[in-house]
Amino acid sequence: MSYHLFLHQPTTPSNLIYSSSSFSSISILNSTNSYQEMENSLVNHETELNLKATELRLGLPGCDEVNKLQCNFSILRSNKRSSSEISTEVDSMSKSKLNTSNGSEITSHDDQDNAPPSKAQIVGWPPIRSYRKNNLQQKKGESEVGMYVKVSMAGAPYLRKIDLKFYKSYSELLKVLENMFKCTFGEYSEREGYNGSEFVPTYEDKDGDWMLIGDVPWEMFMSSCKRLRIMKGSEAKGLGCF
Amino acid sequence: MMCKSKKKKDSKHETNFMNSSSAFPDEVLERVLSMVKSRKDRSSVSLVCKEWYNAERWSRKNVFIGNCYSVTPEILTRRFPNIRSVTLKGKPRFSDFNLVPANWGADIHPWLVVFAEKYPFLEELKLKRMFVTDESLEFLAFSFPNFKALSLLSCDGFSTDGLAAVATYCKNLTELDIQENGIDDKNGNWLSCFPESFTSLEVLNFANLNNDVNFDALEKLVGRCKSLKTLKVNKSITLEQLQRLLVRAPQLCELGTGSFSQELTCQQHSELKRAFNNCKSLHTLSGLWVASTQYLEVLYPACTNLTFLNFSYAPLDSEDLSKLLVHCPNLRRLWVVDTVEDKGLEAVGTYCPLLEELRVFPADPFDEGVAHGVTESGFIAVSEGCRKLHYVLYFCRQMTNAAVATVVQNCPDFTHFRLCIMTPGQPDYLTDEPMDEAFGAVVKNCTKLQRLAVSGSLTDLTFEYIGRHAKNLETLSVAFAGSSDWGMQCVLYGCPKLRKLEIRDSPFGNAALFSGLGKYESMRSLWMSDCKVTMNGCRFVAQERPRLNVEVINEEGGDDSRAERVYIYRSVAGPRRDAPPFVLTL
């Protein structure tokens, strides 16, 4: 009849399980002598084995013993200055004494070899669930949900909006614009731009300048484009030819 | 005691008595006992005498099993024949942090097989850290015609196909609650599997699935389930779609918004605002995965009655949070990301005096960017304004002993205190001392403390304090802490109510392990990983305590004498019969 106690959390630990007297601290002390002997013999046995050679550790390959994380907090404490410096340094760019632009200041620090491995190397630390961790990685991959920019066209009564993230290249983007606005841009050339086309695709960049679409690499375009405008060939005369 | 009294027997009732010395017919006793809901009370009831034990077991409808290996489904069903609701927890908690290899166990299937035979009227299953396959979900859907509520948290092994089976075949489903799990998210088709005739849903949570669902199907489902009280949608749902759902379900009490980001026209904006205005019963709000600042204001009318705000995935800054919290005077529970910073927490202290629970999650736990996060001053600010605070989970990069002491002086009612200073072994950043005095203050001031998680640079002194003062402590989590066996011994000797002890990367060895020999059978479990315990030490424990399961997980090629990961738990089921090769039962 005693087994049911395992299914619930008994409020009193000194329960029916022990027919002998409950384990008071006195009885534990009496029996620790035998445990102590056991422990002593175990310790002796273990020192005979060469534990260091087969020891598992966390840390970068080639790190010396001092990099061991497990169980050796005197290491962390003796390096506490370096670890706290490193951790506060990551946090605050404003601390003037730390020259964060000069990364070598940290790497040349004496204790670099003795510094504990960065957090990312410790399994399961900080203790957050995998789902949350994966979510963070996703967030870094997509800085915004979409990258919607306005598209205006000379003579059109209203603007449109497109999601630049949707496209992987200029050819995709231009094709969509051609469809959306029922126009054609003609052939792009570095020297002549879209010379000869009735319509020319342009964009406003971060500096507020109007640029010809196609001049810079796609990624650079993506990060600097604020909005698009389809100009008339005559409007765009100044952009294409130098 | 009832069973000992010798009352006059009514001969008419004699045939109804199972035991004639009882003053109550069993039916009456069972009826009365069926109203006893608390697990602890039912346990006490079952100990009174044989009649009460039997009445309790016949009348029990819910069972909670904190460790699925502590008992077998056969033993469970033999004792409790009428169970309608089962809650099962499987893997050790540190499995959430990748400290337990895959395929460790905690498979729900053997349980379902026995339940299909013994509990054909099973209605509810709540699983945490269990291994669940699509086959098991299908089996569930087919085996229990009355099945109503499924809740999965931190489980793995299944995909959205399993959800499709549940949606298709569980005709009486009222609750489908898919929380954070290791699910294989193949597609959103499962949602379209609810038949058109299906109207019983009360709780639908798919916030943590990523794929698009068929919005038309969702809208129709929400429209026809008039009892829907909880709806938590995923990121794929736009603001416009959210508005349409709200219009169909103004009776919602708990809402998980989608990404909360979209370009809206003026009209759409005001429609959304009106929709929120109409949700008079909302008490819980979550989601806001992206949360454009400009749309947060549509929430304001719905905030007055909010008691729980789960912004644990919403990258809000201090200004957004402050503006919102002004409208949330009744808030009891708040979960945020540390992007709100100390300033945001000051707003919490100012506007939410009734706050009881605060959880602050790290946006950047691996220090990959310039992350400020929260500090000790935010913690103090909350404690000054929210004197009723009793639950805190706080991830931070710096802390001081003085700050923690101030916090617990302001809020002595803590029952759950989980502080995570994210750099292991980090001392008080102002004094460079260990954080011993911080946790000393916690256990001295907070006499009701049930759960404690410690962090930072800690010596044995912390554990001395815990052993001396934390008399109500039930759960303790330790990482990268302590100086010697003495620390762990203090806790084992000093905390009478300790049930769960989980330790990683701390210098506790066999002597510490042995000091708990008198205690482990009264605990649910002990976990020790990357400590100084050896295989021989574990063998000794196994030998001395045959009613404990002593399991060791060692990686291949490791040192054979070290016990890398030890999991010790009491069990009436005997040693596991389904242990994978890397789990050694001693």
C-alpha cells in the first residue's frame, strides 16, 4: 500500500516508506564513516587511473588545462577580472577605457588563453529552450518581415508598392516592373544605361540621390534603395550617360 | 476515524456496504471525495484508511505523473480505474537545453496502448517533455472517441501530419494547444482538416508553428466555433486577417496575435481598432512577433482588463512598452524580452502595481551583437513598484549582491526566484565578490520560497544559506557553482521539502552524492551533469537504494570511470525496459 506515495508529492518526507527510523542527521553521520571509507577507496582507485589523458572537456581544441569549464571554478574566479572585463566590454561600447575598435587589444591580452570559452561554446547555456534559440537565429536572418518600397511612374495617378525581398536579381525585378506598369526598359549597359528606352527604372538611395537601377551589385542596391521611380526617357537623360 | 466507529447499522443499507463498519455508503464517500480536487489533499485522503483509499481511487478523474518512469501504465490503471485526464512529464528538465541525447525515451506510445484498453473514455492528455510520434497521435485520434483536450509542451518526435490526424478524427475536440515543441513543421494543411461540421473548439493555439495555414479555413473555423475562448495564431497571420478573426470571435478571453506587422490603410487601421475595442473579455494577450510601433495603439482599448501579457517573442523597446503599460493597470503576469531594457522595467514598476509574475528573456543570449539587455537597476525598479511580485525569471548580464538584497526586501513573498546571470561564474560586477550574499538574502527574506535557480560566481556559502533558511524549497537549479562537496551536502541535509535537484558543471562528487542517500526516495529526481561523481559512486547508490533508478549517460569514447550525466529518481516501476544503449542503469 505504500507505493501510491510515489504518485503524489507527499507533504511530509518522513513517511511510511521507511520502517526503520527516519534518517536523522545523527544516523547519517554514523553511516558516513562507511561512506567516507568508500569514498576514500574510490579516490585512491581513481588516482591510479590516468584520468587526465582521457578526460572529456568543453573548450577549443588545443586549449590547455586552464580552459576546462567543468568543476573548476577557482579558474573562473582567478580569471574573474578578465571574464568580467570581457563580458562588460561586450555590453557597453561607451566605456571609454575599452577600445572596441581595436579588436587586437583583447586578443593580445595576457589572459586570452586562460579566458573561459565564449558562451556560444557551452552546451545548453544560457538555459533557453531550443525553440527560442531557433527563433533568434531566424530573426537575425530577416531584419524585417518584408522590404516594401514605393514605386512611382511618371504620369501615373497613384503609386504602387513592392516587396524587394521577393526578388533575387535585377532581371526579376525589372520584369515585374515592366508587367506592373505596362512598359519596357530595353537593354541595360554600363556605359549607356537604358539609352533609347521610353522608360527608365531609377531609385532613390540612402543619400537622397536618384540612381539608375543596375549600376551597383544587387545586395548593395537592396540595402540602399529607399524607393523606385520609373522615369520617362527624357527625364532620365542625365543619369545614364557620362 | 470513520472506519472505526461502531454506529448503528441500518439494515436497509447493509447490502450496499462494501465494509459494514463504515458509517457512509461507499457511493456517498465517493461522491464527497470527487469534490476534492487538490492532488495533495487526495493523497492525504487516500492514507486515512482502506475505505477512503478505495473511495478515492474510484472517484479520481485526473492524474498527474511528474516522472513517466516512476510508475508504469499498468500500475496506474490498476489503481485508478476511472481516469479522464492524464498529465505526464517525461525527460529531465535539462533536456530542454540539449543536455540529454536524442532518443533518450519518454515515449508516450506504451501509455496510449494501455489507456486505449483501460481508459477508453479518456478526455484529456497534457504532455511535457515526452516523445510523441505521428503514429501515436493517430492512435490517440482513433482510440478515444470522447477525446477533448490535447496539450503539448517541449515534446518532440511528431510533425504537422500528426496534428492533421487529431483535427480530422477527434470529433469532440475542445482544446488543441501546441506550445513550444520540437515539431517537424511540414505545412499548414492540418488546420484545413477540421471538418465543416466541427464546432466544439474552445482553445486553439498554433502560435509556435511557422507555416501558412489556409486563412479561409481558419476564418470559417473561428466563425462556427462559438465557444472559442482562446485563439493563438502564428506569424503568418497578418493584421488584416487578425481583424477578420476578431470580428468573428469577440468573445475571446485569450488572444495570440500574428506578426502584428503590415502596411494598413487608414480604414483598415480603424477597423482593427474597433475590433479590439469589441473584445471586452480579453484577459491574456501574446504574440506580436514583429510588432510595428505604429499599430500597438490599436491594442490600448483591450488592455484595461488584461492580466497576462506574454511579449516573450515581441522585440519591443522601452518606449513601446511604456506606452502600452499605461493602459494595463490590472496586469498580474508579464513576460518580455530584454529589448525593453531598464527603462521599460521602470515603466512596469510605475504602471503595474498588481504585478505578481515577471519573466525577462534575453534577445541576444550569445552576445552576438551589441546587446544592452537589462541590469540590476531594472530589477530594483520593478521591485519598488510591484510589491506583490512572487515569481521572477530574470536573464541579465550583470548583477550585484546589494541589488538582489534590495529586491527581496521590497518583495519578501517570492515563491519562485530564478536569476540567470548569463556569463557562468560571474561575480558581483561592482565589488567583484561572489554572489553568495545575494542568494543568502533571497532565502533569508523569502520564507515561502519553493523554487530557486542560482547563477554567477558562488561558493559553498550560498548552499549553506540555502540549507539553513530555505525550508520550503522544493526545486533547486545549480550551474557552475559551489566549491566543494560541502555545498551540496548543506542542501541535502537542510531542505526538508526538496523534490527536484538539478546540477550541472559544479564540483560536487561522491561524498556529496552519498549524503543524499537518506533523501532521494522522498524526492522526484536528482540530476547531476559534468560534476565530479564517478561510476563507482553511482553503483554504490544503486546498491544501497534498490528502489531508486540510477541511470548514467556517458558519451562514447568518454572516460569510463567518470559519470558524466547522472539521473537518479524513485520508481515503483523498476529499472527502465526501454533504455537506449547510452543510458546505463546501475
